[in-house]
Amino acid sequence: MRIEIFGTGCMKCKRLAKNVEKAVAELGITADILKVEDITAIMDRGIMLTPAMMVDGELKVSGRVADVAEIKRILSGGA
């Protein structure tokens, strides 16, 4: 599983990254977590609102910080 977190390094972006890391740990799954902070790279992916999260190339969260429970549902295939 590949999880990409998009944001320029603001507090909300960092909080989303921490929530993703915690969700992955709690689920006990293996995932490559990549943080994308370059604004050009973010825009090239079509993301206009950060923070954002993609899972295996599919945009799952944009413009807000998802909590750990929501991320766990997304990663488990429930959302």
C-alpha cells in the first residue's frame, strides 16, 4: 500500500501525517508513506486543497485533517 500525504509542511499537514502513521501502526499493516511538500508536485497531481491524502493513487482526503478512526476505515476499505 502506498500512502501519499500532500501539504506544504503546515501544522494541519503534519497532524494528518501523524494520524496516518498512527492508523497504520494500529492496524498493523505495511505501507509506504510518502510526504509530498513541493507545491508544484502537489498541483501537478491535481490537488488544490491541502492537506490531502492519496491511497494507491486515489484521492481519499482533501482540504482537512482526517482523524485516526477515519483513516483506519479508509485503509481497511470501509470508506
